Amino acid sequence: MCVHCEHELAATDLVPVFSWITLRGKCRYCHQPISWQYPIIELLVPLLFVMSYTCWPYGWQANGLFQFIIWLTFLVGLVALTVYDLRWMLLPNKIVYILLGLSIASVLGKYLLATGGVEVLMSSIWGFICVGGFFYLLFQVSAGKWIGGGDVKLGFVLGILVDGPLNSLLLLFFASLLGSVISVPLLVSKTLKRTSRIPFGPFLISSALVVYLFGTAITNWYKHKLLGF
């Protein structure tokens, strides 16, 4: 329904992007503006799907195909969490717990369909400890002032997904770097105050996207170019 007049929307009002364009960004019934955020999100999800397919690093055998299906479902949840956190500074448990189930299914798929056995499980446990444990420590030390409980839960989920200590460190590094690049200029310009709350979920989610799809390539480049092996 329309968020302004609460009129029940017809099917023709709900075609992603196309309906917003044909309606010229306004409700058909009350003529109130429809936020540009809706078509942006509707475009973002298929673009992420296409990028994932194009850059998919895990092959198309049984395990790779299974992981791809899990990942596309995961992406929908990550986009929803990003919107929630940006709008309301919330990471709803209902979505986080669904993603937790998907991340566990991803690990089980690797264990059953790919070679690696116990190493696969141990790698995911390391990710769980490194990312989730780090955020849990920050949460406890600061009594929830530095980071929220939702970020801690999401950290545990993404730690399982990205897999292993190296990717976990990459995730923490990119999330912190992205947070600094965006937050520091806002603080310098006094757009934000030092006491302002900033949603960290989008930084964490963006970094997880990069690490999941390109983490192995990044670590291999680092080892070859900078370490010489």
C-alpha cells in the first residue's frame, strides 16, 4: 500500500523501477511523491546479482552452484539490513538469524560437496571467532557505546560466511577503512559530532561483499606482489 494514503496498490504499481518511472515518482491515487530510494534499491539487487555471476570465484560444479544460490539469497538479506540500518539504526534479528541459517548451510554445503572435510569447518569457526569475537570484545569493553549488539551478531554471521582468518582480517580492515574514509570528513566538516551515532552495518556489509567475491584474489596479489610468494 501507499505509505501516504494507505491505498492498496495494484500489480501495475509494483513493477520494479518501471512503475516508478511511469508514475513519474508519484502515487497514482494520492499523487504524493514516492521516494527515489525505492527504484535505487530495486536496481541495486539485480546489479549485485549480475556482478556476482560475472565475478563468481568458486566455479560452477555442485558446490559452486550451491554456494551461488545461497549467496544470492544472502544478498537480498544484506541489502535489507543495509536499508534498515541507514534508516533506523537497526539490524533486525529476524533477518540476521535467517542469514545465520544461510551461512551455516553454506558451510555444510562446502563440507558435503567439496573437498576439505574438517578443514572447512575449522576455517568457518576461525571466521566466527575473528570477526564476531572482535566486535563482541568492543561491545563489552565499551558497554555498547562503540558498537551495537546488532553489529556483533552480524559480525558472527559474516565471519562464518567469509571463511578463515585471512578473509576475516580483510573484512575488519576494509570495514574500518571504509568507516574512516566516510566518517572523518564528516567530522572535520562538523556535519557529524564526536558523539553522533553512525550505522556501522553498511560498512561491514559492503566489505563482506568485496571479501566474499574478491578476497582470495586480493590475498594472492598481496602475497605475490608484496611478500614475493
